Amino acid sequence: MNRIPIAVLSLMLIFLAVSHGLAQQHGGINHHRAAEGNDHTTSPYSGMEKRRVKALSGEQMADLLAGRGMGLALAAELNSYPGPSHVLELRAALGLTDEQALRTKALLDQMKAETIPLGRLVIEKETELDRFFSERKMTSAHLAEMTKAIAEVQGALRAAHLRYHLEMSELLTPEQIRRYSQLRGYSGQVD
């Protein structure tokens, strides 16, 4: 009997959670209307069949191609691990030194250099999955293989975004991190 290793299963679950979250965040789906049963004639997915890649909205694809976080690093962001992009946006309010600003810019550049190719790979793999379904060539074996590959890339993408939040927090003082959380609206009033 085939057993799925725990690591693969974990990656698949991460992918499913991320995909569901992204669809809710960026997909324009009105789940509430569908759940309430107010619209019996159309699916909340109506119109998505016209997308180039059915599982990804135009906004999601643009975010993946630009290396944006898409909420993948919320575990870090909402627990006081700032992201390099937002730190640079708040440079003056955080009182970054020139050295901190240079190092933050370098982190942001490194993050984009790592995440943009991963984003392209997500799109490529989702396109392939979509194509197999649209051409009616999908089999159980292909499905397992393709979703595993997508989950691995999604996991790598999320890990990259989270890692840069971790590295960013090492460049800031505790006071700058506290201020960042305030300015982003996560804790207390902004002074």
C-alpha cells in the first residue's frame, strides 16, 4: 500500500490552505451569498472558467510574478516580524539608519530574486494542472504527482517569504519592531 510521507502530506495541506485563503482573498468569490442559498442559479465560481489559469485570479498571478507576499507571511507579520517591503515604506517613521535601509533593500532584492521564480513556477504548474483537466487527460496518478509538485513549490514560496520576515526582524531594534506593529495597526495606538 502506498503511504504518503508526512512531509508531503504537510506540504499538500499547506497548499490547500494557502489556495483556499488566496481564493477568498483575491478571487472575488461571494461565499456568503452561495452559503446562504440566495442565488440558486449560478455558482460563486461563475466567470472563473474564463481565466487563463482557472485556479488563479489575475491579481494572484500579478502578485506571484512581482514577488509580493499575498498573505503568505501572516504568521510572521502578525507576530511582530516585519517584512522588508513594508519596513522600507515606513523607513522615516521607523527611524531607520542608512545602514538599516541599505540592508533592508538588499533583503527585499534577495527576497524578490528568490520568490519571483517560485511564483512563475506556481503559475506554470497550475497552468499544467488546468491544461490536463481541460484536455480531459487527468488521471489519478497525474493528479497526485501534479498536486504534490504544486504543494512543494507553494511551500517553498511561503517559507521564503517567512524567512525574509525573520531576517528583517534581526535588523531592527525592539523599539522599531514595536513601532512597526503600531504603524501597521496590529498593536495599540500610533504615537
